Amino acid sequence: MKYILLLVLIIGTLSDNADTVWKFFEKKKFTKEGIAGTMGNLQHESLMKSVIYEFAYQSMLGGISAEEYVDRVNKGTYTKQQFVNDAVGFGLAQWTWCTRKEALYNMCEGKIGDLTCQLNYLWKELTEGYSSLVSFLQTNHDVSACTQKFMNDFERPASPVYESRLAYAKQFYERFASGSSGGSSYDDEEDTGKKQKDKKKDKKKDKKKGKKKKKKGKKKKTYDDDDEVPSSGNTYTVQPGDYLWLIATKHNMSVQQLKDLNGLTSDLIQPGQVLKVA
């Protein structure tokens, strides 16, 4: 049950801004895995919100809400100097350092909480100071590697909590890369919708003509907390859609413990692979 609750928390807190952010980086030619890794980090840092500040500083700010903080900065009652030097993590990437907050302010003056402006500022930072990271995210096709690369190169957090970032990244990948919602590019959206309508029409025609064929083979089984785990004793057989964080959580261990136990040097696993879990 603990396993299911963890997934519900992850899925339930995915940001409403996700569609916009995915499409933004899609236009910047990031791979789907690169976008997912980037978004996993942003979700961990700020819940992918543009109007948000570091909660630990709420008392210092007099208990005001993030919306009030943004309103005061935009109106100038909380001055630029105060905003730049308060050391409060703010916005999509939780910008903290004075030089970065000053540059953000200069670019988004009067609309400091605007998501599009913050995305443009983030892109400016990435292209001007992290060109090798941008190249990596535009060419790499490993969600785990992209998540870790963005975390290590751009975020550089004091407390990484990599498993959380990766779990979010996996959720975004499953949500968008499969094309379930928001995963198509701007130019292809209309065409994709037309194709989906055509497919529905074709299916109806097949039913009327009696030409619909039954699918053969076994139905793919998915596992939740109440299902029997595909394991035997001290081993577990990797299922389609599995990744290390899910398997480790299912067996009450950390990702690092699971990797050490199996001599893994990366997070890549394959369906059918047998892992030691005890």
C-alpha cells in the first residue's frame, strides 16, 4: 500500500504548467528523455510553479503568500534590491544567488512571476552558461542520465534527492512521450488530431463489415501493491515499465542498495532481467 501511495503523491502533484514546459523544450529540440529529465528536476525544485518561493523563508517574509511576494516585487513595494539580495529561492528553478535573481528581475521586470518569461530566462541561462548540458539534452535518450546531468550541471543542489527527481522525470516521460497528452509539437497538433479521428472512423467501418480481427497472445499484466510480485525468493524479474526506483520501493530498499546488490553502475535495466532483492 505504501508503494501505491507514493505513486499517487507523485502523479497527483504533477504541475498544471507541464504542458507548457514540455512544448517549450520540445521546440528547443530537446529529446523526449531530455525534456523529462529537465522537468523532473524543475518539479522537484518548485513543483514547476513560477509563482513560488522557498518555504523556509516564509517567516522572514512576514508570512506573506507567494502571490503577495510577487505582487509586491512587481509593484516595487518590495524593491529590486530587496528581491535580489534576500537569498530566497524563487520561481521555476528556485533562483537564489543575487546575480541570477538580478538577471531574472531585469528580464522579467513587472511580470516576475510569469511562466513564459521565466522559461525564456532559464533558456538564456542554459544557452549562455551550460552549452554542453544543452547539447547533451538535445541528443541523449536516457531519462536517468538526463535527469542526473541536469541535476549535477545546472541545479547543483546541497541535498540532491535524486530518486525523487528521477521518479518525477519518469512520470512526465510516460505522460507525454507516449502521446497521451501534450506530447506533440506545436506544428503537428492539428495533424495528429485529424489522424486520431480517421482511425476512429476506420474502426467503425471495420466493425460494420465484420472484418475486425481478434488480437492474439496473452494480455500484458501490470502490477500494483495487491498483486503477486513477479519474484521468486530473493530475486525479482524486471517487468515492462519498471525502473529502479519502483523496484527498490517495492522491496523496501534504496536505489543505491539495489544497485550495489546487483553490481549495477547505471540505472538502465531491461524487461526479463533478474535482480537480487535480498
